[in-house]
Amino acid sequence: MLERCRSHYLGALAAANCTRALVLGDGDGRFLARLLAACPEISAEAVDASPAMLRLLSARAAHQGTENRLATLCADARGFTPSASGFDLVATHFFLDGLTEAETEALIRRILPNLAPGARWIVSEFQVPSDGRARAALARALIAGLYAAFRLLTGLRTRQIPPWRSLLANSGFTCRASQSFLGGILVT
């Protein structure tokens, strides 16, 4: 379901003729590989704090022959500022939930000056659905369990999903489309 959520708008991105993507925290590069395959004119910069994930991502791109359109940077997004400009796409899939509200707001502020006019920011994230108390309770429990697991496994200090929608809206972005999955627990 996570993969389906991440890749839901690939067709729309291909139709939008994006040419420069900034992909933050894609892990092993499954989304990026699909993006590079779906959009033959796009080049991408992938930023991840894990050298191991960047190696997997690079190997995936090399396997499909798209490594010439990929640049990687090992960096923590909480302090990352793009060195290039003209990005017309930013992708953060199941990434912003690892940041606090202040870190998310600061990241958006640092990236904004490097975006082309009309740039798109695609987000996939967990959410608490607003339709039905039982569904909302289940989502809260699942999200709390995921945060507890990541806190134990990785030392993650964040305990809640930042209000990324309003932070992006306050920065001038408009939601063009939204699709929910898994009973509304996942959204892109």
C-alpha cells in the first residue's frame, strides 16, 4: 500500500513535464526508479542521510540505465540546503513524519528559493482519517505504534506528524489533488 500511495501520481508527473526533481529520503530508491522510468526527461537529486540507502538507490538506477540522470547527496535533511536551483518537483514520501513541525517549516523555507516557478511538491504520508471515530482511533493507534517502533529502532524523537499541509500552504503551495489509501490512513 505504501508503494501504491507513493507512485499514485507518477502519470500526472509525467504529463506535467517535470525536468528537475529533488527527492528527499527515498530510502532504497523505489519511487525514484519509477519516477526516472516514467519521466525520461527528468533528472533528479536524491538526498538521504544513509550512505547504505544511497548505494541501493544508485544501484537501482544503474540497473535500469538511468544513473546518468541521478545525483546523490548524503545529508541530513534537517540541515540540508540545495546547492542547485530550478527544481520543478520535490518529493517527500513518508519522510516528513520524521521531522518536527519546526524542522519541516525550516526545510520548506530552505528549499523554496531553489524551486522553479510553478514547482510541485508531492507528499505521501500517514494521517488520521476524519470520517469515523473507529477508523480515526485505529489510525491513531497504528501511527503511535509506528512512532514507538522507530523511536526504539532508530532513536527518532518525533512523536507526531507535522502539519505539512498547512506549512506548504503557508509557503504558497496549493493542493491540486489528494488520494487516500488504506481506509484513509495513507494519503498522497
